[in-house]
Amino acid sequence: MTKILELKNVDSFYGNIQALYDINLHIDQGEIITLIGANGAGKSTTLMTVCGVVQARNGQVMYDGEEITKEAPNKIVAQGICQVPEGRLIFPELTVQENLDMGAFMRNDKEGIKRDMEYSFDLFPILAERRKQQGGTLSGGEQQMLAIARALMAKPRLLLLDEPSMGLAPLIVKQIFDIIKKVNAEHNTTIFLVEQNANLALKIAHRGYVMENGRIVLTDTCDKLLADEQVKKAYLGL
């Protein structure tokens, strides 16, 4: 398998406070990988380090075999890495369609953009119904759908999802996780999923990493992690 992303001995800091310690992980092309752990474990910081929002102080971030550790976030996005941040962060004053157009702002293939817009509306029919509605007037679940659809408009090779289930009703969460699986299967889009709902995440991912206090403490296939007594006790409530 081809490694699309690799973190090698990565340390990240906020000022003088260390948030990540010696992180080693990799994602192969076409995989769904999940990073699970308690709130404040360092999961979101890991994604922000990949995106260049937080720069690794030590170690290397490798994408497609090239080092991107010190690259600016906009250059990283241009290479095909796109993040759906925690809290969604859509443009509330813009319509649904304008939000999707913003997702494609680095593209100039008009036919491709039109095709991907229709694909987004096929994935999320509620967004098609609300295409002229301001993003800020959507429900939380609809805003999460819009945030994912906007990221897909960038045609990412690697999609980073930060807590997509947060604050949403179980039925909406199931819909969103079904769509994550569909995007991975239909487009071979590689997905790096950070999620507090460990049970759900481990059921759709191929492999998982468990993070505690800024360190990776366990990694395995999701089947094995779901059966692991330590994981069941700490994260699955079993």
C-alpha cells in the first residue's frame, strides 16, 4: 500500500506547552483511519499539525512521500488535504450554494465543479432543497453536512474530519457516518477521522490509533481495538 500521510516523531507545542509527544502514525491511500481518545488528548492538535495550522517543532509530516512539515496551510490545501474543523465553521451569511462554491475556490475546471456540486446534492438531498438558504439558518446537522460537502468540493485526496458527530442527534450522526463510508468507497478518498464517539468511529474505519495525553498508546485494526478490554473500558463504556 502507498502511504499518503506519515507523521514521524512529531512534537507540537502551543507556546511553551507541549501538546503532542513523539507521534508516529501513517495512513495508506484509500484507508479510513480513526484517532480516538478523551477530550483534550491531542486529537485536534494532530489534525492541525497535519494542516500546518500548528507547526511541528520536531519530527516530520510527510504527504505523498514529500515533507510538508513547514509548509503554509494554503499550500497544504492546494496539494489535496482538506479539513472539516470541529464546530463546522461554515460561512453563515452565505447561501448553501455559495458555501459550496467557496469550497471549490482553488479550482478552475467549471464542468468538474458543476459535476461535484451535483454529487454533493445527491449525497445530501436536504442541501439541494436549501441551496438558496443562508448557511447560518440551517440546523446543526445540516451545517455539518454542508461543511463536509464544502470540503469535498475541493476534491481532496485526504479528508480530515474533526469530531463530525459532536452535538448531533443519533439519526443524523448515522447518516453522516454512512456518507463518510460512501465517499471513501466511491472516490477512494482517504479519510483521517478524529472522533470522541469511539464505538461509531471504530465501526467504519480500517485501523485506529488511541491517544492519551498527547501520546499514541495503542494502534491496531478496528476489529481488534473494539475487542480490546482496555479500549472497551475506557472508550466504549463496556
